Amino acid sequence: MGVLKRLNLNLANNLFVQPSSILFPKYRIFEAISEPMEFQQNISLKSFNTFNIECRAANFAELHSLEDIRSIIDEGRLNNQTVLILGGGSNLLFTKDFDGLVLHPCFKGIELLEEDEKSVKVRVAAGEVWEDFVAHTVEKGWMGIENLALIPGLMGAAPMQNIGAYGVELKDVFDHLRAVDLHTGNLVKFSKEECEFGYRTSIFKTSHRGQFLIYDVCMNLKKNSEINISYRALRDYFEQNKIVEINQRAVFDAVVAIRDSKLPKPEELGSAGSFFKNPVVDQSKFENLKKEYLDIVGYPQENGQIKLAAGWLIDRAGLKGYRIGNVGVHEKQALVLVNYGGATGKEVFDLSVFVQEKVNEKFSVWLEPEVNMV
């Protein structure tokens, strides 16, 4: 990674500017929150994870500003205990209680940094809801992330995971982010190259895990750009629904419709969306599989490898709709593991291992979890 650009900014110079009345009018302005930071102990985390797993955190703190984070560091509260940064909890599985300190970022705000007739550069606080922001960009005609509609979670988790769907990843529009060094309290700027984005990963999930708290994310969006309908599910949707005019709004609506038709509603079934990554195999492995399974789904990669559809593999392994006790494989989307109510994290974890073993037994392909496990 390149040399980090350390930003020695004081709080007065680091507030988000007042957005116009048509730009996120319902959101609070960045750091314009007077709520005092409060430490809590032995708190339930059930409402902080979309699997709806009941577990408890020894210590918990909501963060509303840079001052909150720096106070925690200066007071030594991060010393001698494990720290977990918890946003929307939409890509997380708690397998047990957390005996440490949970930091829950609640930063709000948006800043339009640059705008011309062709593009905009926008900075968004880590506590903003991702799917709300995507919907807003469609309303504004800012193009680039419409394929990422309806992905649950907060802005801060987007670069950590390098979220992606329907042929688009966050890195495609990413400019930079700012994150707080949890050792020093310094605000550090990370470029796209420094984040080392990969398939559903970044340095914040690997080498820098737990060392930084993402504060805000800056993206470059276009005002007039080609739409991306490279993903077969999108093309099939437009064909089946006889949609001729395919624009940004049509892509957004299609993604929402597809996800709504396949994914469980959070208020009805606990889940973390896609539980496994789509595995990547070499060309020869794919060709051998194709000889036996003519309808196998594969997407060529730039390095010559082939990305398989994990959901297809799980389905063909006979596990779609499989249920054991309080957990199961979703009946409409085999890539999703669900909590039917009252499940423990260990039950979900054991199911995930069972799915991995069955898929490997049938295809000699090992599925890697996309979900972070604690």
C-alpha cells in the first residue's frame, strides 16, 4: 500500500457542508448531533444484526462524531479488549456473545464536492443507509450504482466488502474514503489503490481489519453514462417483461423487482443476504463441469478463470428449501441462509458447513462464506 495521507484536521474544519434543500432533505447534517455518547454494558445485539440472532455485547457505544471516537481513544477504552465495528449488521453472523467493545457508527451527512455537466463527486457519511442513497442517486440522475439497489447495510460497510451485484462493484465508482486510525485518532485518507479492493474484500477486511473505523466514502458518479446490463438475470427480466426502453430507472426498478422476488424480507425472516461468495475456478475445471452439467452458470473473468454461481451449485446439490430446525436454505434463493425464528448463530454456522460439504461432495468446489463471522 502507498504512503497514507494523514489529515490533521480540526473538527471545526471537518464538518459536512449544508446540502441544498433537494439533497437528502430528511437527513441530519453531518455531526450536527447533540446526543451525548453513552456506554452501555451487557446489551443485546439482536436488533443490530439482520440474522436476528440473540447475542450480547459486554460493552457498546454509539458514535456520532469524530470527537466521540477520539474521546474513546484518549480515555484508553480501546486498550486490552477486542473491538468490533458494527454498522447495519447485514453481512454478519454472531456465533456467540461478544466479550469486548462494540462501536456503532451513526455518522450522518452528505457533501457534494464537485459537479459539472458530465459528473458529480459526492462524499457520504458512513452511517447513511446504502439503499436510500442509491435510490437518491437515481432520482438525481447520477449514474453508476443503480445495479446495487436494495443491498442492505450502511455506507461504511460498502468499501469494506467492496459490495457488488448484477455486474457492478463499489470500486467501479470509488474515489477515496477517510477512516479513523483507532490507535492515534488521526483521520487517514485511502485511495482506491490503497484499499486493495478484491472480490468482496478490501484491506479493511484483511490486513487492516479492526485497525480503522471508516468515517466517510467519496464516489464519482456520471450524469450520462452507459448502463450495465451484462448480468443475464437483468437481460432476462427486460425480455420477459417486454421492456424496450432500458435506462437508469429501468435498471434500478429491475434490480429491486428481482431482489424482492428472491430475497426474504428482513421483518419476516432473518438472513444476511448472499451467504457465500461465487467461487472462481480455472477454465479446465469449468469445461469438465460443463460436460456433466450443460446448464451450469459461469462468468468469464479478466484473468481467464470462470466465476460460478454459488446459488446454482447449492440448488443443484438439492439444498434449495432445505430446513433443519430453526434454520434453512431459502426456498426462492439457495444462496441465502435464513433464521426461521429463535435460531442461534451456531445453528446457522453448522448449516453453512453442511452446505459447503454437500456442494463440495457433488462438484468438488468449496464455497467460501461472504458473511463475516464473529
